[in-house]
Amino acid sequence: MNALITLVVLALIATFATAIKRVPADQVHSLYRRGKPYRLLQPGTHMALPLIDRVEHRINLGGQVLRFEEPLANAHDVRGTVYWQVLEPERADSVIDQADQLIRGGALAALRQEPEAFSADRRDLGSRLKQSMNGALRERGMMVTRVELEFA
């Protein structure tokens, strides 16, 4: 009988421990209930329903870095670094898993649209790429803060 009581108490403690969610500073966690977005957990300690709620995404609100190296159709290799961050986690939650592909694809598409990309000043070109990518990313709650390019 004592073993059964001990087992039940340990199970309750374990269940309670899994219900506590700690969100570090500079992050937001998206909480999903039964597979659907429920709410965003801001930094701090929160309670969630065990076995019903789960943290789907851990969104970093600080700056992030994406490095890419891609060959373009006109035989130039482009290396670059894109610095970006999440501004609106509510909007970014649905696409945060594809953020790297969105940014990489946006940078390459913007480079292909630049007629004189390889004769232009890298800083000026980086600024134009940043503006072009931000047009699409802003509606998704993200923003490119800086683009650095190198041509091989």
C-alpha cells in the first residue's frame, strides 16, 4: 500500500513538473493546444496543461545570422551573410521553421533581379537587397537588419 501511494505521489510530482514552462529572456515560446496555436509565452515562468499543451516553437527575439554560398546562373559565386531578427512573434510563428529558406530564397531572387549586381558597390547592393527582402519578410513578422556580400 505504501508503495502504491509513493508511486502516485511521484507521478503527480512528475506531472506537475512537466506543467511548468520556463521561457528565457529574449525568447518567446508558442504554445499549442491539441495541435493548434493557443498562445505565446513571454519570458518568465508559465503553467501549461500536461499532455494537452506543448511548446511548438522557441522563437529567438535577438538577432540571428544566416550564412549562404550559392552559385548563380551567370557563373558567379555569391557568398553572403544576412543578419535578421523576429519583430512580431505572432506573425512569425507560422513560418519560423522555414525562415532560413525564405531569407536565402529572397536574397538569391533579389540578386537575380539586380541587372548590374557584380559591378555595383557591395554595400549599396546589400542595402538594396535588404530593402527587397524586407518587403516580403515584414508581413511575416521578421526583418533583415544587414546584408554583407562577397563575390568569388
